[in-house]
Amino acid sequence: MSGTAFRDGDVAALFALDFGVPVTIGGTPGRGIVTPNDQVIVTNNGRGEVVGNVTTLAVQKSAFPPITNGMTVVTPDGNFTVRQLVAEQDAAQVKFTLGSV
């Protein structure tokens, strides 16, 4: 990967493609990319790590109000809650894990 960061204007087109789905976060509708079997690595101060499978959601930051743990997320696959921020992928998009309601 070249390391090029997407800008806010670039991201809407990414989520509008075939892999983007309608989502609602905290009552605000938009589009996102749901990954039902994503892997997250959890470390303990460099003393070990665990790889776990989780459902993640990536969205355009500016399309939603600030996303916080516990917010309700509605996807075509069901209702979830925001569990934990995984990564600020760049200045325009954010990714977080989803938990059951």
C-alpha cells in the first residue's frame, strides 16, 4: 500500500460501492462496511497476544456524530452496539468492533 490517506470527499464513494451497506448509528443513517469475521490482535504490554474474530464496521467519520461505546448500530444483519474503537484508518474513516445488544 502506498500510504496515501483518503480525504473526506473520497470516502463517500468507497462506501457507496457494492460492499457498502446501509447502517444506522445512534439514530443517524448512513453507509458502512461490515466485516463479520475480522481479526483483532489484543496485546498485553508486549508480553503476549491473542487473535480474536469479531464483527467490525468501518464508516465515514463526518457522516455520523461522534461514535462512542454502547451506541446502537443497526445493520442489514441485525442490531449491535459499539464495543471498541479499532483504528482511525485515516482522517476520513473510522473502524470499530460491534457487540451483541
